[in-house]
Amino acid sequence: MHMLQHGPFWAWVTIGGDAVDVYDVRQSGSLITCWIASEAGKRFAVNWYNSTREMPLKGSVYIDGVHCDTHIMLDAHNFPNKPSGVGISYARTSEYTRRDFMFAPIQVTDDDRLLDHIDDTRDLGVIKLHLWKIQVMHVTSRIQGHEAGRQTLEAQVVHERSKKAGSHHVQFGEEYISPAPVIDAVQAREIDVKPYLTFEFKYRPLDLLIANDIAPKVLYTLSPTPALSDLPQDSNFDDVQEISHLEV
């Protein structure tokens, strides 16, 4: 199994373009969670798909507690030619550059000054996709601007007593040239006070998942992406493209 699903909504993580297996899938209300195996040094993408697009949605991606991206998926009734899927694999660092998401080992120290910050690591090892219902007020096409001063994902150090010792976290990879694309700049407001749906991917190295009986002791395989044979045949998916952004 490579995807999480709730009604017409699908979400999955790809590493090197291949969808990874999901383990221990659970649902509690509007929250769907699972575990995936991370691979140090590998780049990855967070993907989501809406087979009906009955309503406009805002998708916000949080990695290790850091807000990394917001995309708007417009409804099919008013915007029939817009994509039904989004893939997010990087953060823009300027109008002309970006950095990819990449799994990396967490550095460990015996410095007791970090003991007071063990609880601060609770969001490490978690990728969240929040889907919000929105009301769209205006849509215009323009070249994407860069929002300066946003928090970045850099090397993390935890105390050796932390439960996250031996795990992975996410860093931004090397910066490279990528001119800003033309996007749909969307003026919208959230309708509800909490997300309509949340997909949560908790990631750890495969050997830790096996040791904790989360993943089976079998050969770990990747499935070619998109593994969209499981999706409706009329799927309109733009992989790793900047589709629509929320303009506030």
C-alpha cells in the first residue's frame, strides 16, 4: 500500500520519484496517520490528489513543525481545466532559486544543555498535510514572488537521551537555479476554524520501523510513480508543479 485515502482525497510521499509504502494506517475523525521509511540523503515529495474537486481547498505542508508550502486546489465547477493533483518537493529561496526536501540523519550530542529542549523535538519526524475549506474571492495569474524571512529546515542536534536519537529529520538540499513560474495567485479565506482533513506521515529509518514491529521484516520495495493506476482514469495530475498559491 502506497497511499492514504479518505473519500476522493489521496496523499502519498515519493522518494526519488517512487511512492513509498505506508504502514500502520489509522484514522481518527478527520486525521489519517501512517508511518513511512525515510532514506538518508534521498530527496522526496509530498503529493495529494482530489478526484472530484467539488470545492476549493488550501493544502498546507508542515515538515518537522516548519510550514514549508501552501497550495490552492481550485474547484472543478469554476475552474474545470485546473489540475486535480499537486506534488511538492522543494521550497523557494528567492525569485530564481530553490532547495529540495531531503532526509538526513539527526546529529546526537551528550551536551546536557540540550536536556531542557528534548520536548522541542516532538515535531521532528512528522510530515503533515492540512486541507482547509476556503472561499475563493479572486484569482489572477502572475509570476510567483518570494516571501523572505521564512523558517528553513537545517541540520538538527538532539541529546542522546532523546527518543529521536538515531532517527532522521528533513533538511533543505543545496540551492540551485530555478526561475519563478507563473502561478494562480488566489485571494481566499478559510471557512472553518480547523482543517477539513489532515494526512500525517511519521517517518523513521526502515530498521527502526522493523525493530518496533511497524514494518514487516521483508524486502522493502518502491513502487513506480505515479502509482496512479489506483486513481480514477481521468486523473489530471501535475507532478511537482507550483499550481496555485494563497495570497493574503
